[in-house]
Amino acid sequence: MQSLLKDKILLNKYMLAYLRQAILNVYDVQLAEKQAQIALQIQEKARLKKPYELKTIFCRRCKNFSPPTIYSTIRLSKGRLIITCQRCGSRYRLPYKK
Ligand SMILES: [Zn+2]
């Protein structure tokens, strides 16, 4: 039981590290996509809590990598982010991060 918890904590650290690299990597979009995919795979396999940043960089409808300013646009309205995916054209809302 103790080792399972340690594994989850470690996987959470790895997932956040990959996610941070994907967000900071603005010059190489393909590498950023790969890093974000790895972060998503770790999150799904280990059943970790989905970070807010991971929700904003993957489209909710087409599940593609769509980081803001490259493949999606973000507007602010009524306490929510309205994210428009440029690949499939769908819009979805997220509350501001507190
Ligand atoms: Zn989409």
C-alpha cells in the first residue's frame, strides 16, 4: 500500500514535469505535442487528477493537441475561459483557475 502511494506520487511528479516542458516548449510544437501526449498517458494510466493546464491544451471534443495561440483561441467571459479549437471549431468553457 505504501509503495503504491509512492508510485502515484512519483508518477504525478513525472506527469507534471512532462506537462511543464510541453507548455514551455514554444519553438518546437511537435516535441511539445509528444511531451503533452506522454503526460496525458501517465495521467490516464495512473488515474491521477487531471491538471487544469492539461484541460486547456487538449481539445475536449476532438482530443487533439491544441495549445492556446497555436491551435486554439481563448476569450474571457463571465468568469470563464471560452476555448475555441482551430482544428475542429468546437467551443468549450472552463472556469478561471483559483
Ligand atoms: Zn478540437
